Amino acid sequence: MDLKDYLHSHGAMGLAAILGVTPGLISQWKQGVRPIKVERCVGIERATNRQVMRWDLRPKDWWEIWPELIDHPDSPPIRSIAVEAE
């Protein structure tokens, strides 16, 4: 599930409180105004009870940051560089 869908169902206030950030920052992440820092992704994954996974938050580079997730049974396919160049 992506962050937008999660926030549509659960709202930003609770997630912001768990992460210790402002709801405004959550809104900026949701709208794509501000990127989600790598350091925040594991916390978001935990705070959402794995409803939003790290690969949902970083679809273009998750396997480079967390190679241990490559063999996870639910991990999405790795995007090739050729696909990204299109």
C-alpha cells in the first residue's frame, strides 16, 4: 500500500505522533513536496504495521538501500535501469 492510501484510511495525525513529526511533514510526503528520507522508512513501516513497506516508499531504489529485502516473498520486482530511462 502506498502512503497516500494509508493516510486516506488512517489520517496523518496518528502517524505523525508515532514518528515524532508534524502532520504538515506527513502531508508534504503524501503530496510529494518533500521526499521521504531513507532514515524514516523503517519507522514508517513499523508505525503502519507493515501496511506501508519500505519498497512502497522508495520504489526506485529500495533494493540498493535494503538488499536484504530482495528475497522477501512479497517484494516487488526490481526496476531495471533501462525502464527508468524511458
